[in-house]
Amino acid sequence: MNFLRGVMGAQSAGPQPSGAETIQKLCDRVASSTLLDDRRDAVRALKSLSKKYRLEVGSQAMDHLIQVLQTDRSDSEIIGYALDALYNVISNDLEEEEQDDSEEENSQKQVDDLGSQFTEVFIKQSENITLLLTLLEEFDFHVRWPGVKLLTSLLKQQGPQLQQIILVSPMGVSRLMDLLADSREVIRNDGVLLLQQLTKSNAAIQKIVAFENAFERLLDIITEEGNSDGGIVVEDCLLLLQNLLKNNNSNQNFFKEGSYIQRMKPWFEVGDDNCGWSAQKVTNLHLMLQLVRVLVSPTNPPGATSSCQKAMSNCGLLQQLCTILMATGVPADILTETINTVSEVIRGCQMNQDYFASVYAPSNPPRPAIVVLLMSMVNERQPFVLRCAVLYCFQCFLYKNQKGQGEIVSTLLPSTIDATGNSVSAGQLLCGGLFSTDSLSNWCAAVALAHALQENATLKEQLLRVQLATSIGNPPVSLLQQCTNILSQGDKIDRRGSKVQTRVGLLMLLCTWLSSCPIAVTHFLHNPANIPFLTGQIAENLGEEEHLVQGLSALLLGISIYYNDNSLENYSKEKLKQLIEKRIGKENFTEKLGFISKHELYSRAGQKPQPSFSSPDHMMFDHEFTKLVKELEGVITKAIYKSSEEDKKEEEVKKTLEQHDNIVTHYKQVIREQDQQLEELKQQVNSLKSQNEQLQATLTQQVSQIQQHKDQYNLLKVQLGKDTQHNSSHSDTLQMNGIQPEEISKLREEVKEWKNKHDLLQGQLREKDSVIEKLKSSQLEPGTEQSSQANKYGGLEHDNNLQKELETLRTQVQSQSTEISKLHTEKQKLLQQMNMTTVPILGDGAMPAAKNTDLEERLSREIKELKNEVKALSEEKATLKQQLDSSNSTVAILHDEKSKLQQEVAESKKEQDDLLVLLADQDQKIVKLKSTLKELGEPVEDEDDTESGDQGDEDEDEDGEEEEQDE
């Protein structure tokens, strides 16, 4: 600011510098200053001057400001000043606010165009937009908020070009979507405005924004702000939702699939007291209703519209709208828009149409909603827009709804009219409107009644039975005759409104009634005054106001010719053609018929189903009637120019077609009968399927029982394996498939062998005991030392033999354990085979229904086989248990014997140790005796020591040694 003061006050004594010179000095300072503070002060000064000197700042300083955005990104303050200055230069909003202060209007128009020119300069370099998107990632309020405002202003000036730049920018749309999640409401709300401008008329960006979770965020904001009671933020969110959904089938489908329609229901919850609605609430609710209409618009694909209609009915949205429709105190524009919304929600959807027919107004007595709406339509005191909305609602209720059409027409038939007159029916209201003195009521009632007959020949014939009492004492007149009477009277009746409107409405009703209904044409021709009236209307040269009446009269006369069945001689096809040729002329007739399609109001009515007219005088054509005119105009023209021979040929063709139709109807009847038979067969198939499911359930139960038996069997085998893990003699009993007789005999032989071995061991023990006894007896005699020593070594040798036998027993146990493992593997293989046999049984449930009987037989056979297998397995299990018990008893006996033998061996070892001690003492005694003998001079042989240690000496040598010791 010191620099700015210096620039502005340097020439205080002399003339003051102009704004352009000051801006130029500031730009130079921004470009040349090395200190950040100086540049910041210069940019601040440019910002303050940018509102008043918009042109000068934009033309001189824009490049410098963009350079600041690129180089000084670390300083948020200078970035914020630069963005504000650019916003002031580019935005036209400031000029609009200060428009009253401008001196010249011509210069103001030029200034208004500055925004678009500066925008073009800014976006000429796409890097500037990328830089701006990057700056929006900064969380600093002084950077992000000016950046949002600047980008919004750029989109307002050059939207399509900027959309393309953002679309190709990496993560460009995603960066902008982050603004909706900002906790600061100012930035969030301006972010909504930015996305409004971004999504205008660009389907690609609309899809990206929708798939960036925009629906969820916007609906959350609307809920937080209070739904319809919220402020302008709710309005902005609703406008953005409309941009995303309107004419975008992909987003509409995403909105429906995401269950967002259900979240719209709380918007339309209104209380009993509807007085004093604020203008913002009316605006919000109006936009909410329009958003519903966007989803069910007739211009959408039929499938998408139908699915949205069903979703609205299922979630209760339609019921909520009908509640608003029947509520009191609702503003007129909201009521009108609600009627239009309900109309499109029920249009062509039978379920919704049936629900709407069941809605009653909270009156005393309760009346159907349709009757209440029709009362508003034929009441000339109601607003014109409301009456048009009610007519549209009635049309949508009858669209593709033959049931509703029949209910409306039935209220006109003599058998269903309420004689007491306590209640007013829809048919009575339509007739009252049709013959009232208000031309708008005549037109609306005629169009509504025409929709009740649309594409329904049966109701056209039934409506011929309707009789009207015109005055007391006069006979009743048919509805058709009364319509033609009013038509012929023309301007004689004093009516309020357009003079042509009533006749146009009645002619449209008659054309719709007579088309595709020869019986109605015959009734129409029975009145001798009808044809002269039509020919007179067509032949006269009237003003432009009567052109529509002439064209519709020509259309009605052409329908009377085309759908004529020649039942009346005076009014056959040929005579009517001759009458046209004599009194009107074929060319004149064709020209008058073309007045309809050439009319401006006709082309407007054909654009969309909803009747929208700027004034009641423009209310001439109905959308569905324009389709009928397109269908019949060319056909009638051809029929007029056809000769009698061509007519005869056409009659023959019609007869053949009728015969063909009869054949077709016959085959249709046959097809219906076949359909009934198919239904019966389907029912039988369903019953068989249920039986099949029951059988499969029983089969699964039996399979589960078998599996339980298998599990029990496996548990027993595991227990058996634990018991016999250390018993080598009976390992063959762990086999899964049962023990064969040969294996049992082998087991018995092995048991016998073990018994024999046991006997041998016992014999050896007896021998050992005898040896021990001999040793004990030899202890008392010193001469028996050598023999006892020999016996000692013999006992040791016997003990070694026992140890060897124990080792062999261990090896046998190990070999038998290996055999047990082999048997386990065989068991697993057998289990796999069992599973392979059960899989095909379970797979049979997917057989076609035609083979159910074979399936039941196979199932019964397989179930019997499985039961037999279970029995066999249970028997084998019992035998295995018996064999296990026997083997366990034998094993226990062997265990006892083995333990006894081990005890005896231990005792014998102890005895041997004692004997060894005695022998050692004897050896010492012998040595002492030898030494004493040597001292005494007795000769002692040296071979005695070696001979006494030899274990393999003969008995003779031992006797000699004993004699020497005795000496």
C-alpha cells in the first residue's frame, strides 16, 4: 500500500495521473519487483482498481496476474488478490449491479461484452484452466473461494469451450466435486452453482458428475437444509439435479437403481395447516415436482419411465402426491404442478392408474378424486392453467387403460346412472360440460370424452345407447344426435369464449367416435340433416377463422365414407363420393382437408402430450387427435379418388381379409385353448417339482443319516486303532471293508503261534529255574565252583536268547503297524468310492420335469440299495466289534503273561547277580588256596586258570580238576 500511495501521490503538486498510467506502473512493479511484499502490494492495488477500470486492468494486467498465479503459489494472500482481480475483470455481474451509475447506454453495452472477450483471452491457453483447477485443491479459504467464483464466471461466459477443456483435464471434474464436501458452507454453496454451469447441456460431464456420487451428496445437503422448508441452497441443489437427470437416460437409470427415488418421499410431506407458505418453499416444492416429472416424462424411453413409475408407487411417493392433491390450503401453482406430476406418474401404468381410481377426496360424502378434478375442469371460474392440468390428468388416467375407459363410459349408460341424484358421476360432469354455454368447458369435455373412446371399438358402440333428456315433455335424444344438433346450430347459441372452439371440440369427438366403427357411422348417417350440413360447411368460402371447422368437417365426411359398410342405400360410399364431386369437388375437398395439418396450432399440439396453451383461444387441437389425422388424411384422400370398380375390389379384399380374420380368430381360440392346457401342464409340472423337491429332501435326509453312520463307523475304527496300536497280533481287524474268513484263520494261526512261543518261553523258564536250583545247591560245596561257573555262563547265554526273541517280537509289531497303515489307505479309497456313488444320486434333482416318474423309480431303487448297504455295514460293524472284543481279551491275556515273564526275568537277573558275587568270592578263595599250595611246595599247574575260564571244556576235564582240588 505504501507503493500505491507513492504512485497516486507522487504528483500531488502537478496534474493527477490517469487510471491507465497508474495501472501500467502497477503492472511494471508486479513484473520487475523481486520482493514478494512489493508484488503483493501491487496486486492488491490492481484488485482495488479492477472494478472501476475493468478494461484497463484486463487489457494490461491479465498476463501479469496469470504469471503471479504460476510463480507465487506459495503465498496464498497474493494468489487470492490475483484471483479476485481476474474475477472482477471477467464477471459481468458487477457491471449489472452498477448499471444505473453508467453515463452512456451505448458504452454500457460495449462493457457488457468485455466479460466474454476477456474470457476468450484467458481460456485461449488451456494451461490457465489447468492452473486454476490446481489452485482449487488448496484448502485456504482466500484461494479456494475466489477460484470457485472465477471458474463459475468463466463458465457463464464461454461454457461449451470451457467444458471441453475441463473434460480433457486429468481429474478435472473430480477436483470440482470435492467442493461439495467442503465444511465451509460458502464454498460448498458456490460449488453447487459452479456445477450448475458445468453440467449444462453436456451429457458426458453429467455422467461423470453423477458417478462421482453427486446424487448422494446433493440429497444429503437438501436433507440437512430442511427439504422443502430450506433456503436458496435447496433450490440450487434441485436445479443441479435437474441438469443431471433431464434428457439423460443413463443418469436416470443410475438414480433409480441407486434407490434415490425413495429419498424423495420426505420432500412432499405437508401438514394439515398449509397456510402461509413462504415464496422460497413454493419455489422449492415446484422444483421438486418438476424433478419427479423429469424421471417419468413421456419423452423418456418407455421402459425407463415404467420402472420409475413402479418405484414411485412402491415407495409411497404417488400416495404422498395424491395427499397433496386432495389437501386444502395448497397454493394454486403448486396444486397445478402436482396435478401434472400425478398425471405423468400414472400415465400408461395400469397399477398406478388403478390406485388413482381408488383415491377419494376428504369430503362429505367422500367423492372419487377423478370426479373432484372433473368438477374443477368444467367450472369456468377455475384458473385456465388448472383446468388444462386436470384435462391432462384425465387423459393420462385413460391412456392405455381400457378398464378406466369402461368405468367412465359406464357412468353414462342407462343401467348405471344413479336415479336418486345424490352423487355426481364422471359421465354426468362430462355431459354437463359438453352442453354448457362455456366454450372452453365444451372443448375440454369433448376431448376428455374422446379419450374415453380412444382405440376402443366396444365402448364406441356402447356409447350409442346413451340417451339424453333435453327438455320436459320431449322424447330423449341420443348423445350422438345431440352432438350433431349443437354442431348444426353453430353461432346461434350465445357462448362465452371462442366461437370456433365448441365446434372444433365436437368435430374432434365425432371423428374419434366414428373412426374404426361402422355401426357409429351408420347411426350418424341415419340423421338426414348431417350430410347436408357437412357439405354446406365444406363448400362455403369462409374466413380464416372457419378454416379449421371446414377441415374437420371434411375429415368427418371422409370418415363416413371410408368406414361406411353400405348398409344405407341413400348414403353408400359411391353416392357420397358423387355428392362430393357434384357439390364440393374432389380438389376442393382435398384442399379443405389439408387445412388441418397446415394450421400452426396443429403442429404445436403434436409436439408433446401435455396440453399447454398460452391462452384459451389457442386451445384447439389435442395431441392424440393429431395422430388420428396423420393416420386418416392420406387414406381418405385415396378413398375419394377411387372408382366404383376399385371399391368393389376393395370390398372383395375386405371380405377375404374378414375370412382371413375369422381363420385367425379360430386359430387364436385354438391357441387360447392350448395356452390353457399349457397352464394346466405347468401346474402339473409345478406339483411334480414340489414332489421332486420332497423326494430330494428325503434323499438328503437319508444321505445325512448314512453320513452319520459313516462318522460313527469311523469313530469306532479310530477307537479300535487306539486300542490295537501296540498289539501286533490283531492289526488286520482295522480293515474298513470287513474281515474275510481267510484273514480270520490267519489271525487264529498267529494266536496259536504266539501260544506255542509262550509255552516255549515257559519251558525255558522252567529250565532256568532248575539251573538256578542247581546253582543254589552248588554254593555249599567248594568243589562245585567250576560247574556252577559253567552254569552261570549258560544262564547268561539263555538270557541273551530271550532278548533276541523280544527284538523279533518288536520287529513283528512294527511290520504289523505298517500293515495297519496300508489298511487305512484302503479304507480312504473305499470312502472315496462311496462318495462317488452318492454324487450321481444328488445330481439327479436337476432332471427335466418330463422324467419325474423315472426319477422317482430310480430314487426308490437307490434308496433301497442304500438301506441294504447300511444294514450290511451295521452287521459287519457288529461282527467287527465281536472280533475286537475277542482279540482284546487275548491281547490282555498276552499282556499279563508278558508282564509275568518280565517279572520272572528280572528276578532271575537278580539271582544271577547274587551268584556272580558268590562266584567272585570263590575265585578269591581259590587264588588264596593256590598261593598257600605254592608256599607249601605243592606243584600247581598253570593251565588250571585257563582251563577254569573256558566254557567249552568236556566233563572229563572237569572231573580231573575236582580231584586235584580235593588233593
